[in-house]
Amino acid sequence: MTVNQKVEGPSTGQRRAALRHALVAAAERAIAREGLAGLRARALAEEVGCAVGAIYNVVTDLNDLVLMANAETLGALKRALDKAAGTNKTVDGLDGAIGGLVQMALAYLDFAAANTLRWRALFDHHMPQGQQVPDWYLKQQQRLFDDVEALLVALHRQGSDRHRALLARSLFSAVHGLVVLGLEEKLQPIPLPVLRDQIRFVVTAIGRGMAPAH
């Protein structure tokens, strides 16, 4: 390199992107430690080594940061569900489809049990009054249902895509309710092995109830 050559550093856009990435990662860690209550601007700034005001140069407010951190959680959950579904996602057989749904339901329970505060944040966070959930986040949520809907094709061939989408959400609601009651101990403590058996039983029963009559 000659004396007249300049070494160019990262651009402003690159610096902003790097800071945003660091803040989202720090927000994820804060939520994992303390839940949404642990998300504080000053603590985040100290962790990533920036001024508090610099946070608002890359995100609108802490609400945006929560959405970005929750999107990372949704991505991690999606990968867990994909792994659980495995090759069952494209099966035609009744038993294979039900087996896939059961494995996904159990993977949901395992993820919630292993990442409880991050999982809770997906449901505890509410948009400020007057603001709508952004489309990009809704699309991230929808990805969780894609594999469920694919498995439901084998169980509900006669239904429309819209009807299967509603069934996927109903099935999720049933599983989510069991997980909430089990992990949050709203009614009574449920040991994890018992909860797994209950989820397996309920999802299998629902799946067989959806299956076409022979």
C-alpha cells in the first residue's frame, strides 16, 4: 500500500447494521435472563458499548427491539419444529402425518421448557396503543404454521387452504394451552413426562378426528 492510499473503514450503513445486530443480540440475552422486564435501554447501551441515544438511531424505540428479538426467537422455534417434523412434512399417510404433528407439538413443549422467558415474551409483548403489528413480523409468525398446514393436507384433503389454515391455528391453540397450563402451573404442577404424554394423546386424538372416514 502506498502512502497515498486510504484504508476505508465500514460505511455508516454498515456501522448502523452492526449496532442493530448487537442490540438485538443483547435484547435476546436480556429477555432470556429476566423476561421483557429486563429490557432497559441504559443496560443495553452499556452491554454493546454505545450511548443510550445511539439506540434510537437504529431502532424507533424499545418496542421495535422487542419485535426484532422475538423474531429471532420465532426463527429458533421454527428450526426446532422443522427438525421435529422431518420427512413427515411431505407424507401422504395418515399415521405419518399424525406422527409429524405429534413430534412438532412435543418440540414446541421442549422449546418452551428450555427457553421459557424467551417463549413467554412472544405472548407477553403487546404493541403500543394505536400501533399495528408490522407485516414482516406477521410473516415470521405465519412460517410457524406452514409445516402444520402441510401435514394437515393428508388429514383433511377435502378442505380448502383457508380451512386448513384455521385448523392449524386451532391445533396450535390446543397445544399452546396445554403447554401454558403445564409450564405455568396455573392449575396444578404437571411433571414434564406427564405433560408430554398428554400432548401426545390430545394431538393424536385431534389428528384422527380430522382424518377422512373409511
